[in-house]
Amino acid sequence: MASSVASIALTVLLSNVIFLVHANDPDITSDFLVPEGVMLDANFFTFTGLKQNLWGAPKDAPFKVTKASLLEFPALNGQSVSYAALQYGPGGINPPHTHPRSAELLIVLQGALKVGLVDSTKNKLFTQILQTGDMFVFPKGMVHFQANVDPRYPAVALSAFGSANAGTVSLPKTLFGSGIDQDVLAKSFKTDAQTIQSLVSANTA
């Protein structure tokens, strides 16, 4: 009996170790990773895609995110870091979402933002008003949002992540734009089918 319990405990421990190993960016055994066919020079380590997005309102939408992650900046592969520039027009929001593979450290570069996160133990909401120069951390996997509550002026923030591919799960798009059965959604949210249909239409357009 004791050996059986010990075996179960060991299995659970090993499973947790394996999960933790795969929950973050993998360690690499070289200084950096260069994709096949890429010429290695200083340009490989340089990304210029953010400089047009660190000031002012977005041009095409109330909110815009410009990423410097593994997809846009291959030199980040194996480095466990990435950035995102966030531009908010007057009244613009970054809807509730999560990053499954990293915490997010946000600093406000222009304007002011209302930010919030919900913890996973007591479903408690933590909110704060950030001014230019203020920072806020969103722990890994926590549902969070940002909103520019100023109706006249834009806001800009820069977010750092502890992963080259932090991932983003937008709750409105995931829940109402992924094809989940509308009856399941109506019962889950304790509402009627017409309301769910409106939400689905708004998130699949």
C-alpha cells in the first residue's frame, strides 16, 4: 500500500515537473538561434517596427497593438522576452484577455489608462488608474484589460513579456467568435438566444 501511494505521489510530482518545464520558453544551449537561410549580422538583432507606434492615437481603430514577438522578430527565439506597443484612441479599450505563457509588465508612455485584473482564487477585481510613467504588472494567465477613459486624448503604453510568444486569448473573440454552440453560451451566461446571437454577430464580423 505504501509503495502504491509513493508511486502515485512520484507520478504526480513528475507530471508537475514536466508541466512546469513546458510552461515557459525552452532553454537553448547556444547564445542565440538563427533561422536557416538568414545572414547573421547586426540587422538580425534589430527590430524597427515599433517606432511609428509609440506616440499618438491609432489611425484605423480605437485600439491598436503592434507586437515585437517571435513571429515579427525571429531573433527573440529562445530569449524569453518580447514587447508590444499599445495605442488607445480616446475612449479606446483593450478588451478582457489573458496571456497563457507570460506575465505582462506595462508602462504608460502617454496619457492615462484604467487597468484591471481578476484573480483566480476569489474572482476579485483589482483596478488602478495609471498616469504617464506608471507601471502595472498583470500576472501570467490572469484575465485583465486596459481602457483609455479620456474622451479627448489618446494614450500609449509599452508592454514587456517574459516569453517570446506570450500568446493572447481575447475573451470576447474566444467566447463568441469561435463557434461555441449558442445554446451552451446562452445557458452559461443565463441569458436568451437573441442576446447571444447579437454578441456572436458582433464578434465574427
